[in-house]
Amino acid sequence: MSLAEREINQRSVEETDRRHNIHPFTDLAVMETAERTVIESAKGNYVYSDDGRKFLDGLGGMWCVNIGHGRDEMADAIAEQIRRLDYYSPFDDLTSAPMAALAEALTARAPGSLNRVLFTTGGSTAADSAIRLIHHYFIRLGEPARQHIITRDKAYHGSTYLTASLSDRGYSTDWRPESGFIHHLSAPSLYRRPAGTTEAEFTDILAAEFEAKILELGPENVACFIAEPIQGSGGVIVPPANYHPRMLEICRKYGLLYVADEVVTAFGRLGHFFASEDYFGIVPDIITCAKGLTSGYIPAGAVIMSDEIYEVLSRPGAYFNTGFTYTGHAVACAAALKNIEIIERERICERVQEIGPYFEERLAPLSELPLVGDVRGRLFMMCIEYVADKERKELFADEVRIGKRIWRHCQKRGLLVRPLAHLNVLSPPLTLERGEIDFIADVLHDAILDTADELTRDGIK
Ligand code: PMP
């Protein structure tokens, strides 16, 4: 028994965790006394807790376990890489075979002239690095005033200081020094669009808002627009059909760069390696990715940029002062290469195109149930929004914790989903079977009805 295991065994994992661990995006006061579910193992589409419970992983870990859990091939690839080369710095002229091979694999699958890669440690560091390198780019281009960044409500780009500020304003209420150069547009939410507008009219409104913001700031001061193809953590907000092409057109008109944050949408979740071109018909200037890059087996992220940006960054006399100790970590790159091999060998993108519509179809009828305002999403990226009043689309008070209540009922029935305020999000492994889709739909159905009864019992509704 290792020292760590011996220490843990002296107390329960739960008690040790309660004493020392700070959990992300969690109410710390509640966590002082809250019970823990100790996830002990995972295989395929399931995770298991140390008290013997089995859960279908409706969230793919955290939008990331695209190829499913516990693959021996992944363990072998990671172990082999550690035996050959655990880690060495990629700074200056040092490199490694996995880092070179992964950059080639990514650029071969990325759209347009996106042929240069800067590896990072995850999604936040990818978005953060993308913004830094855009600032480098415009300075070198002789347009140093281009510093302003346009983002959107309901966005999630990460949890560094900068990327929290790029995210929905709710993520950075306690600190906003960057707010001087970060600007938010409306989320392209069809469910909450102005009453009476068609999808096309709504797209016009959003495009006009973007153009007006650029003109207000002065186009010569604006660097880029950053957007998730489908907003994930903000509630799986699928934009109107022509939204991304319109936003790109406006970027081109005023010389802004377009950054597509594909941290969730890449590596098969929407049936393609990257969703920007193949799903939404646009070629951005930069794609950031993470999560499905290694299917979460080990942390990694990447910024993939166009040749045109790279040409400016690599002009003589400039020094590229951005990077991390673990940029291009050999073990992470080996894991990503094996993950990509599995996605292609098992035709996972094609599988998502084939089975994903069944997931949409099985969840859609939930919208008939009480509490459900909207069921939305595409393929293996879905969400249910709960409302107190369906007609008026009014939300429950925060204290009701509606998403968490339904999540609890799901968990009791062996399904893990993500509770977010008034939402439940689903982003399962892409290896999900039809029978498991039925299970998810049935569990959610029963959990929603039980929660409706519970709200009545508690005198809430
Ligand atoms: N961008 C998007 C779209 C994300 O969903 C996330 C994580 N949920 C991030 C960035 C941040 O990634 P990470 O947590 O790996 O830093």
C-alpha cells in the first residue's frame, strides 16, 4: 500500500476531502458539510462510486471523455511514452516526436490555412494564449490600438483571470479590470429571442448589434471576436443557422480576427473533427481546443492559427513571449495521438452523425413535461432548460436550485448529468449506445416528474 493510500485509509476519503480540497465551481459553505460521491473507477460509458453504485456518464466527465472511459490502449500509449520520454521542455529548439506528430495531425484536420499550433495545458490557457497572441499579432502588424475584444453573454472561455472576463459577466462579478477592453454582445438564444421575431430577423438583430459595437469602439481599436460554435456551459445555445457566417463576414469587413472556441465542439461531439467549417460553414482565423483532444485522459489544449497570423508573428525581430512548462507535453501529445487514432478507426464522427439525431429525438418529448421550458442542442451536446412559467419563460428563484434538484433525482436512478442553475446539460461519451440513450431519456422523464411532485410538496409550485 502506498503512503498516500495509507494516509487516506486512516480517515475516509470523504472526510479527508472535506478537510483539504477546494472543489471548482461549488458553493464552499455547502461543501463544508455536503456528502461526497467518491468516484472510484470508470469503464466505457459508466463510472462507479466506492460504495458500489454504477452511473451512466451523461456528461462525459466534463464534456470531454469522447471515446469513453478506461481504454487499455490509452493507458498503454501513455505508459509507453513515459518509459520512452516522460517530459522535456519544448522551449527554443527542443522538440519531441509526439509534439511534432500531433501538430501535424491537428493541422491536417483543421480547416483552411490553420497550419500552426501552440500547445497549452487546457481550454482556459488556450483561450488566454489566443488573446495574447492576437495582441502580439496586431502590435507586429503596426496596429497596436487593436486591443478590444468582443465576446458574448452566456459565453464560457475558461477560468483564468482573462478568460473568466471573456466569459458571461456572471463569472467575473468580483473582479473586472479587463472590462475596459472586453465587450459583451447578446447570446444568440433562439428560445429567448425577442417575441415575434423570426430566426432570420433575429440574426439581423444580432449582426446589427455586432456592427454597432465595432463602430462605437472604432474598428481600428478592435482585435477580435471570440465565440463557441454552440455555447456550452451557458446552456447549449445553438445559434440561428446563418449566425456564424454573418459574424465572420462582419469580422472580415472591419479587419477583426475570428476565434472559434471549439473546446467542447471539436473531436466528434458534433459529428466532425472541428465544427467550425463542417458544421457551421466558416473558416475562423484561430481555433482553440482541449477536452476531447485527449478525451480527458490527461490535460492538454491547443491554439491552432492560420498561416497568415503565423507569418506576422514570425517576422524577424519579434520574440514570442508566450508558453507554458507543459506546452506540448510528450505524454499528453502521445495520448492525443492515440485518441485521434481511436476516433478515426472506430468512425466515431460518423457514429455521432448516425446516432446523434436519435438522442435529439428521444429528448425532444421531454418539453411536454411540467417544468421544462426548452429542450435543445445538437447531436451529443444537449440541454434542458427548466422554467417556473412555461408561457412567460420565467425562471425559478436561484434558491430553488431547480437544476440541482433534478440532477439529484437522476443520480438516484444511476445517471450523471450536469446541473447548472436552471439547466441540466448532457454531453455523453460519443460511444453511447441507443439503449443508453433510451435510459437517459427515461431517467430524465421520471426525475422531472418526481421533482415536480417535490416542488408541490415543498410548497414551491
Ligand atoms: N472553453 C470552453 C468552450 C469550455 O467549455 C471550457 C471548459 N468547460 C473552457 C474553455 C475551459 O477549459 P479548461 O477547463 O480545460 O481550462
